[in-house]
Amino acid sequence: MPESILELIDICKSYPGVQALSHVNLAVASGEVVGLIGENGAGKSTLMRILGGVTAPSSGVIRLRGERKDNLTVSEAIRSGIAFVHQELNLFDNLDVAANVFFGREPRSFGLLQLIDTAAIRSRTQPLLDRLGADFKPDTKVSDLSLAQRQLVEIAKALSLGAEIVIMDEPTSSLTLTETNRLLEVVAELKAGGVSVIFITHRLHEIEQCADRVVALRDGAVVGMLQKADIDHDRMIRLMIGRDLKALYSFPKDAPGEEILLLKGIRTTTYPDRPVNFSLRRGEIVGLAGLVGSGRTELARTVFGIDRPIDGTIEAAGHPLTIKSPRDAIAHGIYLIPEDRKRAGLILEDDITNNISLPNLEHFAIAYLVDHGREETTAKQQTKRLNIRTPSVSSVTATLSGGNQQKVVLAKWLAMSPNVMLFDEPTRGIDVGAKSEIYSLIRALSDAGVAVLMISSDMEEVIGVSDRILVMHEGQISGELSRDQFSEHNVMQLAVGKAMNSDQPC
């Protein structure tokens, strides 16, 4: 292995009552991509905050190019060539690319006014964009860029600092498959240029594609390491959660029951000329797969009453349902776990109790006044039922991990006895341990007779969780797969609009 550019030696970090990191050792070589994996709460963020100078370790040593650093400041970390590309982008939409890359470090023109030298900024930015293979110019407004292009701007910003170590924290969580592949190509190009990358993600297949080595954290300690030849999905999961992949998924206890929901000729505003027809049965998990933009989310929004269909009917037990709003859907026991839980599923600034009771305030009201005691009792029951990890039901929801926030969204509906649950990307941004719990909850709902429609872009998730798979292409159901036909190849064939051959292997 080449000489290490970075060494973290025996790093410990403790807070009152919590040992966040325990004797962590991590080395990174020049031009090496290290995949850092672990569940939420494993210590990844704390370790990276120490490396970025945001937090000082309680004990331990940091070595950069062999030079000892008992701890770093933020400015010293930047001067030492350490740069972060965060999941939450830190860009100004109203400025152009070059202005964002050099924000706060702009070269100034000579003269009394010391104006920002725009031409110099753009000329310095262009080589950085060329290095990344960017298809936009330094004078392009950030507001005109896609998410993937904005990620490239963040990386260009890191490179403009002369970064030799780039830490990428969940950089692909909001990217399409094509955009993700481009970002992974950029990681390879950075590596070829001698830049070291610490790549943090819950999408383990990305680690398989780009990492030279994997380091796993669990409960604040390093629990294992995998070299390139040994990196595979099952081994990574075993390191992270201490059990095998097969424990993530389970099969139904019984055969599906009667049809509970039927969509006949539903046409959405996104695809007005593409009617959708399918049914859901009690005790069945139906996976809805398809590429981004295929119309899956729009269909879920229509069933839940957020959007009005152009045409078609939704029926239950042979009778048409009138769903003009989410209130109508809720009245029929149809509930949605939205794709963006933070914006559409929760009031983050409010506490757990109020989030759980909000859709059903009438249930907690006596003479139009909300009984806070009943609210709290229900919240405690749901918190225990779903194993929501929180000190109290009065905790602010924003302080919870992604997995526990998702459980709060689920808790508010489970308190209301659902008939149909619509899950849109139920485990996006959630670590593998929390995924396992979400999958178990979905299966428990199905076993209790609830009909489940699960929209997911995670191929392994769709195949592992579903009892039946529907695939959408450009607004229509392009095919249906039974369990004996499940394979990534078959799903992708239908997702791109190709029919499956009858003799095609499954």
C-alpha cells in the first residue's frame, strides 16, 4: 500500500454519557478511495467532523503527510488540503458557477475600488470544470443546473482549494442513475489524479463500484475492513449490522386476500394520454419500479388525492371512490408515506407527539379541544411499537435520524388503521439497519391484511421486499412480474419499454 497521506490514530470522542468514538484507527493513502460505512449513529459524522476541524477529539492523534496534529481547526483543515462535499449542497442559486467556486476568496482588480475580477474567476474555474468533465460553463447560473451538475460545482470548489483529500458525504442521495454514474466516474478521475477520497454512502453498490478499501464503523468503533477483492454487498452488511443479508427480507405468511383497490384507466396530468390499470390485494406487497420520470410518484399522488386525475376511476370492493383531496383518501383508509419525508411527511420543528396526532386530531378532541394526554399516550404507544429511538415523545422531530423520522411518518398512519399504504421511496437516505426495521414493518402491515404499494428506485429493495412487481415506463404499466420472474434484468427490460421474451431467463 502507498504511503498514507492521512492517519487517524486511536481517536476517541466522548460526550456526557456517550462514547461517540472508541479508539478508531483509519489510514488513507494518496490516490485511494476509502468507503466509510456504518449505520446512522455508528460514528461516521463525528469522525469526519474531527477530520474537518469542527470537533476536537477527546484523545488520539491525527497525522497529515506524517506531521502530527493533536487536533485541527476548520481553517487548518482547509489549508491542509481537506475538503468536504456534503449531501446538502451549499451553493447560491442566484450566482454563477465561478462565483460559487471562489466565494469568499475572489481575486480583486487593482485600483481604489478593489472590484471582484470576474474574468479571472471564470478563467480559473474553467480548468477545474474541464478536469471534472463538466458540460456547463463558469458563467452558467447555478439555478440552471441539475442536481448532478451542482454536485460537480461542489467538487470544483474543493479542487479550487487545492484539496488532496475529498470527503463525500452521501453525494448521490438525490441523483438519478445516470447522474450517479457520472459522479462515480469523477471519483475515478480524482483518484487517477492522485486525490484521496473518503466516500460515505448508504448505497452499498456504489461502494462496490468505486472503493479500493472499505472501513466499517459500528457503535463508534472500527469493526472491520475489506480490501478491494473482498468488497461485496453481503460482507459490508454483515460488518455494519452483525447479521446476514437474508435477515433483511421476509416472505408473506399467507396468500394474498381479496382485491381492495382497483385503478381503471387513471390518467395523470404528467402523462395525460397514458391510462394506468392495476389492482391491489389485501396482504400483498406490490413493488412499483421504473426509471426516474416514469410517472410513479405522480400516480401515488393521484391515488392519495394530492393531484386530480384527468380521467379514470378508483374502486374499492366494486364501488367507485370519490377522492378529490388527501382528506378523502384518508377517510377511505388510503395513506401515503411521501418520497420527501422532511418536506411533505413531517413538521420537523414540531415534536413527535404532534406529528403523530396531526392527521387525526378529531380523534383526540373533546368538545373541539385537543386532549393532550390522549395524544401523548398514543405517541408513546406508537413509539414503542415502532421502536422509535428518542429520549421522549416531546423531542423535536428534526433531531431524529432519517430512519426514526420515517418511523414517525409511519406511526401517524398506523394509529389510524390503514387499508392501503402507499410507500414512495421508503428507505431513501436510511442506513441498512433502519432499512431492515422498515422492511419488517412493511411486511407486518401486509401480514395484518393491509394492501401495500411500494415505489422504489432501489432494485435490490424492490426484488427483496415485493410479492409482485409492476414496472412503469413513460406513464404506463409496461409489465408485471411474479416472484419466479424477479430479476434486475427483467425489471430493467420493462423499465426501458422493452417487452420480455417468453423464453427470457428469469
